Amino acid sequence: MGPLHYFLGIQVLRQPTSLVLSQQKYLEDLLRETNMLTSKPCATPMPTAPTLSKAMGSPHPHPEHYRQVLGSLQYLTLTRPDIAFSVNKLAQFMHSPTDIHWQAVKRLLRYLRGTASLGLTFTKRTSCSNHMIGNKEKLQNLSEYKGSRAVVIANNSKLPIAHIGKTIVPPQYSANQMSLQNVHHFSGMKKILLSVAQLTSLGHFVLFGPKDVKVYHDIKISKKPMVKGRRIESIYVMSAEFAYADKIRRNETVDLWHRRLSHVSYSKLSVMMNKSMLKGLPQLEVRTNTICARVSIW
């Protein structure tokens, strides 16, 4: 089927060192439908004052149009997190929008017209492609790192690379030692993180199970895999197109839209389809009595 280029309104642009997800075509279609394609761009998505409220302005003559545009804008936040706050604010008035609220929507569309080429960029080369360690005493052939790369951890803080070296992992079940090259040292890191890509580059096999993970120097597997991908640089890729085709064969495209729209409830998804609240959302049969396991309360 070839490389993925377009999926559910999202363009996939492949560059030599990065992957860009963009909804530029989706946005241009929205601007054309709202007669904003030739509007004058503005620098910010919303003004700082006055603060929008329900009591402002006169009732919008076509509230269903307001809801449809807001639904499209909500889908656009998948690759445009810079408008998430503005869209969420404007979505508070979907039940009874006014002309003032519509003017705020038009300003947001003007901002998007001037920034239509923006998207999400994923670079191939990150420090997570290397082994990482916090204790430099375990490193050999230590050299000071003079670059500017760093790792962003879960609390959004950055750990700069301090040194680069190599280390030896003692074997647990065999006599063969495992030498790790190009290990990055980060001051403050409490664990040793191993790069699967680096391990497999040395000819090792990494096997993930339900409860553990094992590294083998050699391994033989007799059964056929359920899914197979390939390695590109330091990333292992399994094509989403095959998963999408399989979903279509099993008539589960409703589930795809459910996941794409942040696990919106199936009953609300049915309403969105029936009222055409989101541009590009197809008319499909929705099982409204289905409950998403991810949002269930235990």
C-alpha cells in the first residue's frame, strides 16, 4: 500500500530528518466554506479583552452553522494545540451562540489563515534513541558532551546530556557480556534506560511479553506474527493503513472516529453525525449503547 500520506484529514509530510502532521488541506476547505479564505490574517487567535460571556450580543441567526464550524475547529486541534484554549472557550457557547461569539470565531479563522502551514513535527533523532544512565561511575571511556541536546521528562523538565561513554551489562543467564556503546549520561537520572534500536543494531533480539522483557543474542520463532513492521532509522514502524483497512473490513470505522475524537461518547458521536456538526464526519450507524472501556469508572 506504500507510505502513509493522508489519513482522516491529516496530511503526513515526510522530510529527511522529521515527520510533519498537518491539516492544511482540511483547514483550507473550512476557510473556503466559511468565506474566510481571502480574509486578512491576524497575529493572535483571541483578543485579551473583553472576556467572552453568554450574555454578550444578539442571538446568532444560524446556531447550527456555529456548532458545525466549532466541531471542525475541535478536530483541527489534533495538529494545532495552539488553538486548543480558544476553541474550548468558544465551545462553551455552542448551545446559544451570539453574533459576538461568531465574531470571535471569525477572528480565530483569520489567525488560522495566517498560520495554515503549521503542524506537529516529530524528529527522527532524539536522545531516546540512545542508552541513558544517571551514574557516570558505571561508564568507561568517558568524554564530556559539548552539544546542546537534552531530554524532556514526564514533569516537563529538561535533563542535559553531561557525558558519553560505554558500559558493560553483566549477564544473568549466560556467559556472554553485553557491551553498550554510545551511552548518554544525565545527572539526576535514577534508572538505566536501554535503547531497543541500539540493541538490535548490535544483532540482539528484544522480546516483550505481557509481564516482562528479555534480550537474546539469538532467537528462533516458529509461529507467524500477527502484525509485522519494519525499521526506519531508529524507529520501528507498523503502517496505520493496514490497521485502517482491517477496521473497514470489520465495519469498525465508527470506533476509529470515536478514538480520533478523544474517545467522545458514542451517543454524542451519533448526535454529531446526525446534525453534521463536524466537516468530513461520515454518516455511519452508531451503537449508542456501547461504553468505551477507557472512560469506564471502576
